[in-house]
Amino acid sequence: MGDAKRRKESELKPASQRIVSWLPLTTTQSEDFVRVSTKGAWIGIGLLGLGWFTFRWIGPSLGWWQLVG
């Protein structure tokens, strides 16, 4: 095999297929979106839990505010 042919074959990357032919989104982009949005959702859930813990336990124990009722 010649050097030019080897170089040409090594540079080829498989092209991602479009989800729908008229929509310029590929399957790789959709997988990346799902991965990023899932990670963002877990970060949001963690921040919500941290906020709840702060407002329910840390704030009142440090005297920042008092719980009513």
C-alpha cells in the first residue's frame, strides 16, 4: 500500500447520520445533548438537595433564621 493511500485512509472519520434528512442534527449531536442534559439534571438535583438541607437544618442551627410552626 502506498503512503498516500495509507494517509488518506487514516484521515477518514465515519460521518454521523442525520436524525431526519431535513434537520441539520446528527445522531452524535443528539447523544451529546442527552449526555449533557442528564449531567445538568443531576447537578440541579444535587443543588436542590443542598439548598433544602441548608434552609432546613444549617440555617436554623446557626441562628440565621427560625422555622415557623
